[in-house]
Amino acid sequence: MEVVVFLPNWVGDLTMATPTLRALRRYFGPATRMVGIIRPYLGDILKGTPWLDELWGFTPKSPASSERFWGVVKRIRQGRFDLAILLTNSLGTALLAALGGVRKRIGYARDGRGWLLTDPIQPPRQGRRILPTPMVDYYLRLAEAVGCPKEHPLLELATTPEDEKSADGVWQRFGWRPDEQPVVLNCSGAFGGSKLWPVEHFAQLAQRLVDHLGQKVLVFCGPKERETAGQIAELAGRDQVRSMADQPMDFGTAKAVLRRARLMVSTDSGPRHMAAAFGVPVVTLYGPLLPVWSQNPTQQAIHLMVEGLDCLGCGRPRCPLGHHACIRRLSVDRVYQAVEQLLTARERQAA
């Protein structure tokens, strides 16, 4: 068998697809060649995992012709794939698989692409409306359509020795012991401003974690949130609070750093799924998106939302009403209490 898998385009979604990749590899076995088609910048997230034999980059505006649309079509044709599994919902990826001559093409019949699939799967609906479904289950349903038996929904990632060496360097620059496990505060939010908890709230939470719980704190961020992470650490005004603002930002380092966390407090963004894939408990601060999309029963997690808002769950990257109340009204007290609860549970589990 020659199998090609079209992988999700977001950090969190890609991490939530790892149980599906595990299921496919177990089902097809080591003799099957499995190729993943992925946004090139996401490749390092899966580095160190054993499920895919190759990763091919695809981005329409890539300077490399092999990563643009027709370049990928050519590679797929040359690969003579028996099966394509489309974890993406886009029309474009269905066209890639069809034009690439893949004999069997399985994916959800969405965005007008059902006619391009040989085995279209209908998404769960209530009338014409697509039902909110945890993405872990959404992807696993495609694996079951292929023939895979039920798979445990545990998220899973891996680090390489190079990743760990880079994280060692971060710890050394902070003056931390190699076994130090900080509480990580994740302020990233590529989705938009509607998911961002105020900088002042993060800083106050960091102060409490240091002053009342004796924790070291690491402010995590993506490349576009370096300034925000630096502001949080500066406002906290504690030597025990450090940020990743001036540290390496590659995914390998990020994985190794998150693997060492004692606990994470995060906006509803990709890094929280990466942390969960290493068994790190996570307190998630939800804004415009409902928790159902990213739920996973295997995680040690507390989901926090503001209650009583008529606009809750609007799904907009920018608040159409201008107040961002769904995220800004989450109090520091409430988040701190959730952190205490998870830390206590972890200590009891360890004991």
C-alpha cells in the first residue's frame, strides 16, 4: 500500500490529529509507505514521531515549485498512491488528490468537494447545521472509515535530542536547574485578538504563582507575541518569572520546553495541545470558541469561560461588539483557583 495523508494546517489541529496517525500506522503496519502533506513550517511538530515515512510540504505561494499546487500534483502522480485520507476540509486538497490520480480518496463531504472523493464521509449534522464535534473524534472517524479499529484519543508528540539540547540552553540562560518544572503561561493567539487574555491579568497571575505558591513561571509565546511575553514578565516584576521573548522559537525547542512544564495556563491556542500531548495539565481560557471543538477526555484540564453572555461562542477573531468580554471578564482569582486545583491534584497523583 501507498498512503498519502493530507494533514491539518493549524498547530492545535495537527496535534489533535496524532491519534489518527497512530491508528493508521497500526492498521497498515510497517510495510505500508505513508506520506504526510503538510504546511512546511509545521513539519517539526511531528519530528520524532514514528507514524509517517515522509513529509511533503505544500503551500500555494512557496518559492519552491515542488511545494506549489502543480508540483505537489506531480509528486502524487509519481507516488502512485492507493489511498488518500484528507484530514483537511478544503476543496483544494481534494483537487490535489484527484488530479494526482489517487485511486481511493476518503474525506468529509464539505465545501462542495464531495464529487472529488471516492468515499465521501458526511460530517455529523443537525438538519443543515454541522454539529460541533471534538476534533480528535472528528479525525478518528476518518480512520475508522478506512477500517482502523477504535483508537485511544491520547494526544502524542515526541522530542529529539537536538530539541532537548536547545531547551537545556534555555534553562541554563535562565539560571534554572535541569530538573526545574515551571508553570507555563501561554499568551499566544494567532486566531485573533478575541482570544487574548489581558497582559495585566497574566502578570498578576504570575506574581501570585511566585508569591503564594513558590513556583517558577515561564511566559511562553509564538514569534508574533514576543513583545507581549516580554511585557508580562516585566510587569510581573519577579526574578522567578522569565519569558521566551528572547529565546529560540522553533517548534522543536517549544516541544522540549513544554514537556518540562509542571502546568500550563493558556489561551485557546495551539501550544496548549502540544503541552497536553506531553501529559502536562492545562488550564484553558476560552473566549469566542466553545470548548467542544478541542475537548479530549485524556487531558488533565480545566476549561474556564465567562458565563451569561448572549454572544458567547460567536467564533469571531475580532469582537464584533468591541468589548471582548468573553475573555477579559475571566478574573485572575478564578484562574488562580483553577491552577491551585490542578497542582494539588498533580501532587496527590505523584504521591
